[in-house]
Amino acid sequence: MVKGGKVSSSAATGKTPAPNTAKGGKPRQQEEKAIDETFEPLKLDVKGAQTAVVCLRSTEDTVLIRACDSLFKFADKSDGNKLMLHEMGATDILFTLTHHENPIVQRNATMVFGVMAAHPDIRRHLRKIDCIPHMISLLSPEHEQLTNEFSVYWLRYMCNDYSTKSQVLQLNVLQPLIRLINETDPDIKFNSLSTVDHILDDFNARSLIRELNGIEPILNNLKSEYPQITETVCNCIQKLATDPFNRAVIRDIGGLDRMIDFIGLDETKDVHVHCLNALANLLEDTECLDLIQSNGGLKRLMQFVQDSVVPAVQAAAAKAIGRAARKPQNRKIFAEQDAERAMVFLLLGDNDEVRIAACQALAVMAESMLSRETIRNNDGILTLVQMMQKDNPRLREFSTLAMSNLTQSNPNNIRELQDQGGLEVLIRLLNDEKDTTKAYACVTLANCSTDQVVRTNILEKGLIKNLLVPLQASYELAQAKAAMVLSAYGIDQKAREDIINNQPIIPHLVSLLKSNHDEVRRNACFAISVLCIEQAIAIEILRHGALEIVRDLNTSESRKSKFTEMALQKILDSHLSAKYSYLGRLESNNITTDGFYDMGPVRDGGTFLTIEELAAEEVNDRRPILLLYAPEKNVTQWTTTTTGGSYDDDISRVPFSSDDNLSTSVTAMKSSESKEKIGTTTTTTGRTAKTPKSSGKDKDGRSRSKKDKTSDKRDVSEDKKHTEKDLSGVTSSNSKSGYKPTADPDFQMYLEEIQPQIIRVPLSEQISTLARFVSEKMGGTISPDDVATFGYEVAMNQLKAELHSNVIPIGRVRKGIHAQRAFLFKTLADRLGIPCTLTRGNYNRAWNEVILGESSGSVRYPAKTWIVDILHEPGRLILANSSDARIYTILS
């Protein structure tokens, strides 16, 4: 640049001179050339996934191919990479590229799209877009093999969701999948079989596979060199074999023999477990089992079970046999192949899982009576007793289950269990950590109760005190079976004594009545029904509110059953006082004894009170409690014998003692009376009553020999001992509660006075005589109009004040109407052996009913029910349901 010079105009404007301008400034001729608009290839070094995702939008196939290839390698590395690409928006773009007309672009895009479906979050997004039909279309043979492979790979993951399985099934995906199963490429085979395996979770697909002839292609891959393919084939066969028609197809194409042969191959032992699982479903079919047996396959299977060194295979085989043995026909086939011996052999191993599976199989086989004998003959009882003592809780559980089935209705197995020391083990298992083990132990012990010797042995080993744990268990089955044991052993006197000594047993048994489980309530009701034969237990059951609970159960439509009704009846029969208060009626077979009392009816929502609770109350103005308690002397009861003649007039009495000693005779009773004080006996109220004189002669005047008299004395002495024993028991029981009932000599005097009057007379005359006797002792005849003014309440209040108690012995009552007279009639009749009922009505009404027959000449008529009048015309018999009966029983 020259200094101070001017800048040319071209330089000032920033323009360069035209290249064709001559040096001297003259223009030169411009050459015309064609313009080249092509872009020179650019080699990019893409270092980020984001850039590759951007390249997916390119219109150039080469860029798309390379971008998809790079993204495939990136996504295949980890699930995090897949999720990153999805968040960059690659998923939707890739799905669009799977529609590309260029097969290579389509293939590479399908590969990336298929790999990304392995991520669960991406699958959730894919279910929102309608991509399944297109991906199924890519399974067609006109597409490249890699396109088929990754399309089915995509379907394999998508079919993990049940909704997708249903959708692809409706789109007829099974047919292309079956075609791909026959491909030679192992990846295509595996992905196709895996997809089919997922779809077979839908039961409808199992029949469709059969209709499309897809079972055989699946089975043909059983012996694949790839374990993953073989395992998937076994899983498919396992699901297909649940359909009986599919089992028939497998049987027809020789699938059973193939599977048995496959199990025998040592090089395929890694997948033997899966094959056995599939075989288990097939063996449940009796026809399949017959076919295997006829071909010798079952024998080979039994031998394989024992020879295998793989514990998982042995366990799977034992489970397969156990499942198949659930059918009685199958158990017979297994018995012919000595399967019981094979299962006992497996118990001798060291692997607990194999032992557990063998115990489960033995438990199923033991449902057959023949198998029970076979298992015992193969030392199965001894081996199971050893298993019941192992440290593994599941092994103890299932060995006890097997033992419970083995001892069912099998005395030989029960004795063998005792000889092998299993009884102590069972009692210890009642305290096991698993509630199911406790339940199975209870079942086994209940089975053993059928043998009296074993039952006694079990009780001596402390069964009852150990039952408290299963009774308190939270598992309903354990509670139910514990209650069942109580009912099974409750028939034994030793068991009932142990229950009395173990006080917590009763409250927990009663609490089971409130259970929401039907079997628990049913077994608890039955146990209570059995135990109520023991008076002491019955009282404890009542004290813990069993009566109220059972009454509530019987008012429920959903919980009422024959067992609740029986329990209510047995509870009431065991405590007649409660029965009379709740039901207002005692039947003729309800024999009242010392301690029976009438506290009046229990109203709705009320509670029955014991005699101790009633005696502890202050003297009040409510109705008195009538009590029967006369234990001083042995009371002679009477029973009827037919002497011929008319139905009711020719019935006489034969005495028997109160402790049910039927051998006591009439002469023994008279001898007992001869020891009484002859003359008059002064009562506490000043009344006197004559006792019948006794002599050394019978009623017909014949003298008794010295030998008879000696025998009579011996009988009286024995009866006196029994009476003293009973008295001491009653006194002991009452002393514990703090209440001692007052003896009632007046009632005893009534009994001694009436006995001679009814000996050897017809039943109808006995009833009338007793009715007149009761009326005489209760104030005599009362006309219907004078009942309201009879004034018996004053006499009752005087007695209450005199005794300082609301409880009044029935013999002390001198004035009474319906309720008091009916009570006295029933208690005397029961001591004398006269069958009668006691029914309570409203407004202090009560009456007694008897059943008598009528005859006219040689014709006898059916027996009828009569009400005994002990008030207005004592001794009169009123036909039940007649107008006179209604007048007598209902306040007009």
C-alpha cells in the first residue's frame, strides 16, 4: 500500500476484480460451464447417542442404516441405555422405520426396536400405541430372517403381560409362530417357543395349538442341543398336558416314550427336572399311565428315580409320582410297580427336598388301604418316625402328614407306630413351630384313639396338657383338629380326669365356639357333646358361657347345624336345672338327681345362675328357688316290667339303686327299710309321718332265709359306702365354691312313705297314687276358683326368712300350687322310676305328662299323652290337647 494514496473503488466496496478481467481493464470472453450441485460426501465422527437419534430422521438410507446399527449396539449393552434412547424419543421414530421400504433399514430398525422392548417402562409405552399388528406382520416369510428373529423377540417380551397375550391371540399369531418353530436358526426357535410358552398361559390358546397341529413341532425340539430350547419345550408341554385332548394327541404321536427316553439320557440331566414336571401332568391321565406301564416306561422311571444322583431330579420325580397318585386308579398302577418302596428309599437320602417330596408322595399313596400295608412292610413307619424328629420344619410337617394318612383306619400301622416310639414324638409335635404340623399331629393322635391300648398309652404320656398349644394356635385347622382329639379321647375316663386337672383346656375349647371357621365350630361342638357326660366338666363348660354361645349359634341361619343342636342338647341334658330354666321342659328320660333346682325361666338376654350364685344373693321378694337335695340315705329307684294283661294295668316295678346297680332286688330294699327306725319321725317343722314296718318276711308272707338276710346286709353296706362316697364328692365340690346345700330329710321321708304304696301295682294306679300323695303334702285339693287365694306365697316367704336364703328344699314346702307340686311330682317320680315330664307354663303354671296305653279286652290301642292333675282332682288323668288340658295348663 502506498502511503497517502487512495483506495480503489473495488477494494472499498470489498469486491474482488473479476477473474476474467484483463490487466489493461478490458473484459474477456466468459466460458460457459454446467453447474455441479452435488454435495461432496461428509465423513462425520458421531460420538453421542443423541446425534445418532437425530440421524434417524435422515432421508438417506445409508445414514439410517448406520444410525440404526450404532443404536442397536448401544441399546444392547444395558437397560439404562435402552431407557436413555426412549427418553430421547427414539422409540416412536424406530417404529416408523420398521415400515421403511428399504428392507435393510427395516431390518436394522426392527433389531433396535425389538431390543428396546426388553425394558418394562418402554413396554408400558408400547402398549399405548397400536404396534402389535404390524410387528406380527413382520413374522411373514417374505421378510428377512433377522427381521423375523427380532420381531418374535419383541413379541416374546411383550407377551409377559396378560392383556398382550389375549390381544396377540386374537390376531392369529400362533400360526406364524408355529412356522418359525421349524426354522433352523436356534435364536428364532428359542424366541418363538418362549412366545408360545407365554401365550399358553391363556387356556384358550392350548386348544388352538392343537387345532393348528402345533404340538408335534414343539415336541420335535425336545432333544435340542441347546438346553434353553429343551427347557422351553418342557414348559410348553407341561401347560399343554393340562388339556385332556392335548394329552391324547401327545400319547398318539409317541410323546410319552420320547420323554421317558429323554429322561434316561445322562447328557441331558440339566433339564430332567423340567421334563419330569411336564411328565407329571401326563401321568395324571390314567390312559397315559397305562400306556407307559405297558411299554415298560414306568418301570424305567422308578429305577431312574432311585439311581439318579441329582437331588432336584429325584425331588421332581417324587412330586410327579405324588401328583399322579391322587387318582385311585393310578395308585393301583403305582402299587404294581412298587412305587411305595421307591419313595421309602428316597427318605434314606441326605437331601431334605427329596425327603419332603417323598413324604408328600407317601401321604397321597397312603390314601389307599393296600399302600398303607405296603409302606409298613417296607419299614415306612420307622423311617417316617425318624423324619418327624428332623430339624427341618417342612420335613417334620410332611412326614407327619404322611403318618396321619397311614394310621387312618389301620390298627396294624397304629401298633407299629407305638412300637417304633412314635407316640412320644407326636405329642412333642403338638408344640411344633409350624401350626400345620400341629394339625397333622392331632389327626394322627385322633386316629390312634381307636385302639384302646394305644389310647391309654398316649394319655399316660401327657396328651391332654399338650393339647393346650394347638387349641391356642392362630391356624384354624390346628384348632379344629385339637378339638377333634378332645372328642376322640373324651370317651375315656382318664382323659376326662386330665381335662379337669388342666383347667385352661375348657375355656379355650369354649372360645372355639365363637370361631368364624365352620370346621372349628363343628369340632368344638362335638367335643363339648362328648365331654358333657362328665358332670364336673359340664359344670365348667356352663361356667364359661358355652350355653349362651351355643344358643346364639342355633338362632343363626348360617351357623346353625346338627352339631350345634347336639351340643345344646347335651349341655342341657348334663345340667337339667339349666335345661328346665332355658327350655321350660324336662322329658321323661331326664332323670333329676340331687342338686336339681328351679330358678325360674331365663328371659331373653338373661343368664343362667348356678346354685352357689343364687344362694349367695340376699333374701329378696322374688320367687324362691326350689332345690332337690336328699343324699343322706341310699335312694332306691324303680323301673317297669310287664307282667302281662292290659297295656297299662299290668305294669309293675323292679327296683334298682341310684348308682345304676341293676342287681339290687326288692328284698334288698326291704332289708334296708328294716334297718330304719320304726315308728314316727319328727320333722323340723313338727310334722310327723309314719314309716312302714318291716319284717323278715316278703309281701307274700314267705320267710327269708338267713343267707338272704346276710346278702341283704352286704348289699346295704355296699350301698351305704356308695352313698358316703357320693356325699363326700358333693360336699367337696360345694366346699370349693363356698356353698353347702342343706339336706332335705322331709323329701327322704316322703320317698319312704310313698314307696310301699306303689309296689306291685299298675302304672296308672301308681301315677294316681303319687298325684294324691303330692297334693296331700302340698296343701290338699284346691278348686280352680281358690287358686288365686290359696296364699302359698306367705308360706314361701316364711320359709325364706326362716332359712335366711332364697333357696328352699322342696321337702320343706307345705303349701304349693302348679309349679311347686309339679316339681315335687317329677322329683319323686324319678326316684321311683315312674317316667314323666315336667313342663313350665306361664304365670307360675307347671304340669306333668305321662304316656299310657288303653286296652279293651284283647285289643290294645296306641299310647297317648296324659296330664296328671295334682291340684283340682288329684289323681285324675287329663288327655293332652283336650279342652280340660287347656283349662289346667293355661290361666283363664
